[in-house]
Amino acid sequence: MTSADPPPADGRRGRTFRYEGYEIDPAAGRLTCRYSLDGRDFAEVVTFPGGGRWDDPAVDEAARWVFLLAGVSYYKTAAPPVVELPHTPLRPGEVELLRRFHLDGLGEFAHRNGLDLSDLRIEAPALDPEPPPATGEPSAAARPLVPFGGGIDSIVTVELVRPVAEPALFVVSRPGDRFAAIERPAAVTGLPVVRAERAIDPQVLRSRELGFLNGHVPVTGIVSAIAVMAAALEGRDAVVMSNEWSSSVATLEVDGRAINHQWSKGIDFERLFRGALARSVGPGIDYFSRLRPYTELFIAERFSHLGAYHRAFQSCNRGFHIDPAQRLDRWCGRCDKCAFVDLILSPFMSRDDLAAVFDGREPLDDLDLLPRFEGLVDTSGALKPWECVGEVGECRAAVALAVQRADRAGSPVLRALADQLGDRLPGPDDIAALLVPIGEHFVPDAYAAGAPLG
């Protein structure tokens, strides 16, 4: 698009977003990614403090993917219809991944801002035709990285991978920052931690002041690319994610189009990113989710047996606030994420144990929070929360199981939900179907020990 082209019909949108380039500084252990939007420049810096094999060609290929996927954080400031990559050739499959990353990864952002991004054009030089993707099974001495967020899912992944590999945790944070919600359960694992520090351009943190568009970005995809680069630097052979079956389920549908808050955790992104890595980084680093065939209900049951983590884990978003002064080192007990975790664990952990998890403020004991639970089980007509929570069937199954527990006989929230659901409460066969592996997955056979894959 040139200066003579008319601006987009939506006056909030910019004209052209450009991927300017990236630089690697091995001496500083640093990757710098540069972008621009209608003359405004942005830079993101990712630092890998552990050093590593910077001369490995896989590191440069992985850095290219960090550059490509991290750009979405700056694109969204004005969401223009044209994305230019003048210095970065792309294969056809890479164009498709990048387009989907913007359209589907920013689906929630576009919906909540009332934007139509379907006119997006990606303009880049063409790279050579794609070679067949390389494949390979991990060796007996598999050494994966497990991106670790401190919640139920990544903890279960660690305990599934530990018997068959030599894993290390992978944690991304802001420079010099640490989240207690991650560090506590990470210490319980006893595993080494590989770190990266991501410094987002400070202009993005001033979105309201600068008049930028704002909203959710597919951050799991960005973290995935950074993890692959860390794996290349460390000489590790896989990045093992903790994205479950229900993360592929849309949050809502609008005019026949699925909009998923968790799109970059879902199977479509996993498939596209695996293919792109196999054709660029090569077979030396696999990428898959160990939890892909499992429901949140299945994962919660597994977690209930991991008592060492029960007082250490924390999934409440208040534990991850950018401002340390507003960050909680405990569960808030009132948000959608707290409500979901309490509900999904309630069939498998005692009321006393969950009361201890929430420091005596268990959401299921608070009738004022009933509307949040109604949103999870879809009895109120309210929109499913824009959160990383399970799908409706899993939540209803949790109600059906928990309401039968003797220690939950006095729960007004569970009783109200069960009454509202009535004959929509799942039966034994429906529940059993959620406690076995379901759906497509890419887990290599060598990682299958410890839990069935279906």
C-alpha cells in the first residue's frame, strides 16, 4: 500500500504494518525484533541468559519464528489490512500460518473491538518451494523443554514426561522479574529451569495513552517460538506443551466463524507450527502437546494424586499482574479462573483440601459467585468467559460428580447448578467418555508411558 492508497474504511485501523528485520547478538545472548506501523517503530528484545549454541543454524531459524510470531503484539496496535515482510521470504505454508495467526489468533481481539480483519494481505518475497517435513522419534535420552506456567496442566505434563525423558522447565518473564505463582511449583518439581526474558516495546504498555487498539493476543504461540529457540540453544530435542483437548473448542461462533480465546493452544496452531518447524528448524526439535488427547476433567483427576503440588500451584491471573504491587501471591478466589479450577477439581479433591488451596475462600462456598459458575456450565445464557477454562461439557460433568460427594452435600452453588441443569446433567456414560483420551494428537510413541493415548 502506498501513500496514495485510501485508508481503511474503519478509521481506527492503520495502513501498513512492516516486519523490518531481526538481529542476533550472541555476546549479549539477545534477539532484537524490529517492526513499524505507518512510520512508528517498535522493537522487542528477547534475552537468553543461559548462553548456548548460537552458531547452530537451528537457532537462527528459530529466531526467525520468534520474529514472525511476536510481531502480532505490534500489529494489533492499529490492525492495518496490509502486512509487509520486505526482507523476510516466506514459503506458502508459512504465509498460511502467519495469516491464521493474525486472523484466528486475534479473533477475540477483533470481535471485542468490532473489527473485521478478513481483508488482511500478507506481502512477502517467496521462498523456495517447501521440502517435505522432516520427522523423527526422540532418542532414548530425550531432553525436552516443558514450558511451565505453574498451573495444573503444566504440572501434570512434567509428571508424565519425567519417567521417559530428562526434562527441564522453560519459563519466560519480563527482564529481572519472577512470578511466585511459577517459582513455587517449579521448585517442587526439582527440575532445572531454562529462562528467557521478553522485553515488549514500552509503547505497547501505553496503549490507552497513545490511542492504540488493545486486546488479547495469541501469547502461547509467541512463547512456543521462544521455547523452540531456547531448545535450540540448549541442544534439546523437543518442546513439550501442556495444551489439552478443550483448548481447541471455540469460545463462541459468530456468523459461522469460530472465535477461540485459546486458539494458539489449540490443535490447528499445533499442526501448522509443527509443519513450519519441520521444514525450517528441521527434525532436531519436535513440538507437541503431551496433554492434547485429554480433557480438563481427566487432567484434574491426575493432578488430584500429586499432593506435593496442592499448596504450591496457582492459576489465578492475579498472580501474573504486570505491576508487582498489584500481584497476589495467593488465589483471589473470585475470578473466572479461580471458579473453574475449584469446580474441575471438586470431584477429585476433598472440600477441606480445596478450602486450604484457596486459603479459606473457596469459590464454591460463595453463592455470590454463582453467576460465574453459571457461565461455565451455560445455564445463564451469558457468554463463556474469555479465559483459559474448560468447555461446557467438562464443567457440567464436574458438577455431576461433585454434587454426589458427601463432603459437598451443603454446597449451595453445586446444588443450584445441578437444579438448573436438570436432565442436562451428564450421566455416567457421558462422564466416562471425558475420562479417557479423545481426539487427534501428535505425541510420539516414546512419550506415551504413564498415561494412555487412546
